[in-house]
Amino acid sequence: MVLFIMNGIAANNNVKTLNINKKLKGSNLRDAIGKTVITLILFAFSLVMVLPFIWMISTSMKYEVDVFTYPIQWIPAKFRIIENYREVWFGDAPFTLYYFNSIKVTVITTVLSLLISSMAAFAFSKLKFPGRDKIFLLIIATMIIPDQVTLIPRFLYFKWLHLFDTHICLIISMLFSQSNIFFITQFMKSLPAELSDSAKIDGAGTFRTFWNIILPLTKPAIATMAIIKFIWSWNDYQNVLIFITNAKLFTIQIGVRMFTDKYGSFYSLIMAASVSAIIPLFIVFALGQKYIIEGLTAGSVKG
Amino acid sequence: MDSILRKINSLRNSESFAGYMFILPCLFFLLFMAILPVFLTAIISFTNWGSVATDISKLSFVGFKNYIDLFKDATFYTALKNNILLLFYTIPVQLVVSFILAVLINKYCYFKNFFKAIYFLPYISSTVAVATIWMVVMQPSYGPLTEMLKAMGIENTPKWLSDLHWALPSLSGMVVWQNLGYDIVIILAALQTVPAEMYESADIDGANWFVKIRKITLPMITPTIFFLIIYEIMETFRIFDQISVLTDGGPGDATQVLVYYLYKQAFRNSHINYGATITVVLFIIVFAITLVQWIFRKKWVHE
């Protein structure tokens, strides 16, 4: 008897699942068509985002006379790649030099900034000292001060300290990053307290606890912030414009600007310069896309 | 007992000491790069300090003279007006478009990550290079944008950035294009926090997509939209790179904005005191926006 009832229930259930399956199949097909249509629309719209870049790349490989031919030659009829790029990299406004300067400033800034930020984050998350939380709040509160507000005082410091017109002013200007400190502190707080406590009992010095135990575990957060810092330092233009006047110290962003001023209406060369400035970012973005989007969504803002 | 207490005490003290050591570099930057500059700028705005070369002993306080000059300065009002116009030209379009795109990308399409990346690309690209591309694309007489419009039968194409009336809207178009991806990614992250059950129960009630978006999605992500509005307002008041590369504030003062005007006054015209005065006004605006944000976040955003 019991068995019979159970069978009945099972059969009943089977019918139900069947019905649901049927329904799902119908809506699945409709969903799939809808999804395909919307994917195509999104794809068309995303062309608006990429076409300027594609135009830049294609123009950088053209003869100057072909730049403004219409309809647009997306693939150049005649290529002039090597000559254009040689002009950019070894010409009057040498990008080899600008590149070297940019890499130097960006790498030093990123490494030092991350070191300072993670040291502070370690103290804010794992050590106890009077005034800790107040200082942390103060740091976060100063996030609202725009870079431009500190521009004139920084200019004066650098003049007084005879640092004006050196790469040091660029690095110093970009070292302090509240969002890095915030992000890494939050991450370190999520690490179990036992880790640092047991290290303490072992008699490991505070610095060793930081360097050998906490820092390796914080790698994901540090990598995320490092990529983002790299991008913003690479893109920095305002500081170089104001604090650097010696052409030998120019970075890539100012280089593009100088190049544009110098070559005026040689649009193919100007585009080759832009490609050169943007390519490292595309590479970094392609490699660390997940980290970049994640880090920027987690409240780390530009700067 | 006594010795144990002392030991604990000394351990605590050493931890405090270590804590301060770890945040020392950070504190240094907090003081000299964030807090002190605000006060220095404010002080300078009350002096007659023109060029840096002026001997400090010759400086004197001039009271509110710089502020009185500023409030009589037509260019200052133009810059302020342009900043505010930029808010209205960019933020509504950007939010609406990115909201629609984010909703579509979130649920109704394939290749989600691909679209996320594509739309995000302009945001991480260097503003200088991007501005340079747009400068060529918007070349007034035979640039690709003009040619495309002509091909569509539009005869009186504007002169874009060199047109008195079109310069600011053209600039806004570029800004929206570059920042759209950031808004999309932030809204996407917020959409993922909306519980699926809410949509399911709305489905059972027979709600259509419009009702679902209006009654569930929008209220749930209000805090995010609010954050984006504030963030974009701040970004708009900080706009500088594009203007420096593209228009130099011109034609006339058509694209003059506060930060560019302060840069011109302080560093090109050697009116550091006047630049500082504009900086103070800028800071007050940014500070006021932050205050409004604090008050409103408590009032009408349920978190």
C-alpha cells in the first residue's frame, strides 16, 4: 500500500518535471534568440568604444596623404609602418628616452607606494597603538582633497628643496595613496589574527611578522593595487607638465604632447606616437584585466 | 607577578612603538602632501605673492584683495559656469547609458566579460593619448567624424573643438566616451548584489521587465548610483588633461574650467596668490559636495 502511494507520487512528480522541462525549453529558445539579438546590439555599440583605437592604429601605419581619405581606409592601401615608427622612436622627440623615463618613474613610484601603503596597512590591521583608528579615519577623510589643491604647495616645496625639475618630484607627488592603504588594510583585516599572534609568541620581530608572514598572504591585494598604481602613474600628465621643464626628463605623456606640438599636422606620426603611449596599457590590461576591474570596483578611485 | 606585568607592559609598548614606526612614512605624507598644503594654500591666497622668485621678506598680507578680484573676474565665472555645464552635459547621459548597458550585459547577453573589458578599455587608456586621437578624429574640415556626417547628408558640420558653441559639448562627448566603462563596471557589481529571489517572486506576480527594473533594480542600486553621481561631480571639477591637450581653455574661454584657470594663473602668469585663491574656492566646492553627500546618504539612501 505504502509502496503504491509512493509510486503514485513519483509518477506525479515525473509528470510535473516533464511539464516544467517543456516550459523551460520553450523559454530557453526565446531567451537564446533574445540574448543573441542583444549581444549583437551590444557588439554594435561596443564598436563606438573601439573604433577610435582601431582608427588610431590604422592611421599610424599610413602615408600622410591617405590619412583623411573617405571612405575610411581601415586597412591602409599603402603601408608606411617602419618609417613612421622610426620617426617617433628615434626622431626629434625621441620616444626611447621618454619611455625609459616613464618606466623608471612608474616602477619606482609603484614599488615605493605599495611598500609604504602595506606597512601602514599592517599597522592599522594587526598592531594596537593609541590613536590608531583615528589616524586611519583621518587618512581616509583626506581622500576628498583633490590633487590640484596641493599643486601650489608642492610646487613651492620642490622649489625650496631644489628638487624642481627632477624625477623625484613626480615620484613624491604620487607616493601617498589613501585608496591603496584602505584596500590593503581591509584585506589584511580578513587574515586570521592567530597568524600574527603565533608569530609574536615565537618571538619573531614585528618586522619579520610583516615581511615573512603577512606580506606574502596579502599578495592578491598588493598585485591588484600595483597594477592600478602602475596605470595611473603611467598616465600622469599634470605633474610632469608643471614640475618638469628639462626635455631630457620628459615622460611618455608629455612626449605625446611635445610630439603633437612639433609635428603639427603630421597626423599619421601623431597617431604612431599615441599608439606607442597606449600599447603598454593595453598589454597590462590584457594580462591583469580581472584584477584591474575588481580593484577599481572595490572603491579604489582614479589617482 | 610584577615582572610579568612589566613584561606585558613593555611588550605593549614595543607594539605601540612598532605601530608608529610602520605608519611613519604614511604620516609624513599625510602631513606634508595633504593637510599642510590645504592651510598653505589658504594662507597664500591672502598674500601678494606673485612669482616664486619673489623674496619672502617682501611678501605681505593683503586681506581679501585676491578674493575681491576673483569675484569681479569674468573668466572665473566662465570657468565655473563651464564646470557646471560639463556636469549637465556628461553625468545624466553617462548614467542612463551605462545603466542600460549594465542591465543588458548583466543578464541578457553572451560574452559578458568580453563586453566588460571592451567598454572599460578607454577608461584605463591615457587621457593624453585618447585626447590626441579625438583631436584628429574631430579634425574640423576633413576628419573622419565630419566626413561621416557629410556622407549622411549633414552639410553644416560643426567645427567641433574649434567652434565657440560646440567646443564644450565635443569635450563632453569625449569625457562620456572615456568614463562610460567605469560606470558600467560599478553598476554591474551592484546588480550582482540584488538577490535573485526578488526577481523570481516578481515573476510569480506576473511583473514585466519595466516594473522589475523600476521597483526592484533601481531602488536596490540607489546607493551605487548616488556614489557614481558624487564621484563624477568630483571628477568633472578636476578635469584638466583633456583641456590642456586639446583646447588650452579656448576657443576664447569656451572650455575654460577652474583647474585649468588656476594652472594658468599660478604657473603661466606667475600669480601664485591668485591661483591659490581659485584653489581655495575649488576646495570649498568639493568640500560642500562631500557634506551634501553625507547628509543625503543618511536621508534617502537605504543601505
